[in-house]
Amino acid sequence: MSNQRKTAIVTGASQGIGAGIVNAFVERGLNVVANSRKVTQSKEVAASNKVALVDGHIGEPATAAKIVETALSRFNSIDVLVNNAGIFFTKPFTEYTVEDFKSLVSTNVEGFLYVTQLAIKQMLAQITGGSIVTITAALARNPIRGVTAAVPMITKGGLETITQHLAMEYAKDGIRVNAVAPGAVYTPLHRNTPKDVMESLSPMGRPSTVKDIADAVMYLTDAATVTGQTLYVDGGAHFGRW
């Protein structure tokens, strides 16, 4: 990061990985616009002179527009976007409903599309490049028998693909586009998952922490010649059997 204070947008920011990323950026001296449906009620992220909170469903174009408008009115630039907002649940494939699918697409795909389009438009106007990091999932490349997540992984696999396409499309503009693919992570999402089950999902027997994922995002935000990359933070789960 240069000495000039930059601005990051983080979606899905009220708790867990998103809140960890917000706080990591603040510690590094960035301004942050944090979004989730009820981020103003978060116990992990607080508004300040460096942090602006925007409530709203990221799958709605109006929310994306409000986030970008807030970034520009409060901090005058958009330099980093972290697409962290996402929903995940498991069912046998034949039991996913139309409503399930629409909900997954709304948050995971539309939630990426609208805010990323607006962020890239602003980064192009600034002519200073930028960094976009999207949180995908190691499961998209590494199905695990018993983890019945086929339909959610349609969305996560699509995000990995668009990461590569946008990286190539905007490489000459200095806009880098990468992804972080977590495996099992200790977050509020898994508060009721037994410890032995969490450990069984990692070849290392060590699920990741929020800090592990935030550190990966910080690396990709800084890595000046890394683009189109999916960084797996999953204890090796994506390339083997155990």
C-alpha cells in the first residue's frame, strides 16, 4: 500500500470472515465501507471516522449503488473491493427448491455482479488500478462425499471462473482480480458443528481461522503482479484425498 490512504469495500461484513477483513484493513490504515443486511447492528464492526456502515441486501442493485456512493462521498475513492457476502447450506441435490436456488443466486452471484461492475467503473475513472478479491470455496473444485453442496457450488464455481476472465479483461488497466477459496473455517456459521467434524474436513486436521482468511486477502490486496489467482486456504483439501 502506498502512503495515500486508500478505500476498501467489504461485503458480508457484519461477522466472521467479513468482520475480520474489515478490521484487518483498518489496522493497515485503510478507510472501509462495510456492508451487510444489518451491519449497523454488528458486534464485531463499528462505525468510525475510517469505517462507514451500509445496511442492505447486496443482491439488490440499489444496495450496490449506495455502497459505492458512500465510498465516494465519505472517502473519495474505491481502491479495493472484497466480495465476501455469501450464503451456504447443504441438502441432497434433489431437495433444493426453486426458492433455495434464487436465494443462492441473488446473494452469491448478483451480489458479486452489481457492486463489482460499479467498483470497476470507478477504478477505471481513477486510472490508478485496484484490487478485487472474492471469497469462493474450496468445495467448488473438491467435492467431499457427504457434504451435499452441489447447488451452492454452482455459484462458487462461477465466481472462480469470472475471476479469471475479469483478471484478463482488466489486466492492462492495473485492476487485479483474485479469489480466496477457504475450506473449513471456524466462524459463527459453524458454531454448532462438532469439533471433530470440522477437523475431519482438513487434511491437516486444522480448520482455518478468520485471521487465516483475512491474511490471504491482505496478501492478494498487496501482491502487485498477482491476478487471476485462486488462493486456497484449506489445509490442502483441494488437491488430495484423506
